[in-house]
Amino acid sequence: MKEDLIGQYRYFLKDSIRKEINFSQTDQNTGIDIPPIEKPCRADAVRIDLVKPDAWKNIAKVDLVTAIGNRESRRAYTKEPLTLEEISFLLWATQGVRGEVISGHAYRTVPSAGCRHAFETYMVVLNVKGLNQGIYRYLPLSHQLLFEFSEDQIAGKIVDAVFRQPYPGDASVTFIWTAIPYRMEWRYHLAAHKVIAIDVGHVCQNLYLACEAIGAGTCAIAAYDQEALDRLLRIDGKDEFSIYLSPVGKV
């Protein structure tokens, strides 16, 4: 029984499923409309303009070899706050749109299978100059930050949601990526889920490298209380759910 269960989980890591799918019957190939590439927000929602790449003044140019060589998981952070410019850079580096949006596709700073980009980026903000503490969401198409809501005792709640790992409570901000699986399922059906897991790794690695340019550190977290984290973000846990997170702070 144990070996059968292990085999089932290992099957997820393989690409054998691709030979079992009739791709002519996917939602894409049966004419169903392409899903939106960005989660909508209320018309009266509070949007904060982020600093665009051509206006950055304090983002250091770091040699790629140096950034890769210095990349490591960092769990201890200073009390120095991040700036809005630095947040703008990190968001652009991880999910930024770098070209024209055409037919429901947006070319970004990270790769994604079929250009589907199944993620939303939320941030638990604790210590960023000019931003109140709370939950925010990145709007990549307009390069803006959406204020979602404030939350009492937010530092303690994010720590509780990662099984009491303390460093998200000490970070300036914690990036939380959620998956909206249908964006990928629309094209790949049951072959969507492995590539969603692969894609989120691309995103987080860019965060690691980008941190090297601003004197910050991060540490990816894959061990978390699924239901508690989804409740914290006020998402349904079915059509959208948290998949990965990474706190960031100055080092």
C-alpha cells in the first residue's frame, strides 16, 4: 500500500499524463474563451502606482554571476524598511509584464508554460516606507499595487500560517503566490498541474536574485497551513489557493 501511494505521488513528477490526454478536447481547442490573465478588482479599489523600471534611481546593477554566486536563503532581517521603489523592482522581477499584451497573453519577466501565468502575487506588508500594514496584491498589467484589506495582528497570523516559523513575522514583506489553476487547465487540462509547480519555482528564483540588487534576503517557504493561509488572504481555496511564499527583508 505504501509503495502504491508513493508511486501515485511520483507520477505527478513525470510527464506520462500528456500521453493520456486528448488535447483536441481541451477548453482552448473547443472554443471556450480564454480566462483573464489578471484577477479583476473592484472599480473603487485603492490602487497605488509603483515605480516603473525607467524611473528607478536606487536599484543597483548587479553582475549576474555575482548574484547567482551570492544567492542563499536568508532568515534574519534588520529593522530597516523596504522602499516603494524596491518593492516595485521585486514585483517587476517576479511577475512584471515586459511587452504588449496580445490575445490574452502577457510576456513577463519569468517563463510560464504556454504563457499562461497561473499566479497572483499577494504581499503581507509589515515594514515598507509609505505603505500601511496589510494585505496587498500586485496588478502586473498596470504595474500597480492593490490594497486588499488591513488585518489585526497580521504578523502573528502569518507566523501561525507557516507553523510558527518566525521569520515572516520579522520580514518587511512576505510574498505569497496563489495559483488560479484554470488559467493553465484551459490549455493543458490534466497536464496543467505539474507545470504550475514548475512555474512557481521560476518566479521565486527571480525573487532570490533580485534581492541581491537591493541588499535584501529571502527564504522560500513550502511548509504552511493551507487552510490558514488561504483564510488569511480571503481566497476560496478551490479555484484560487496559496502555493508558495517567501519573506523579504534587509540584511
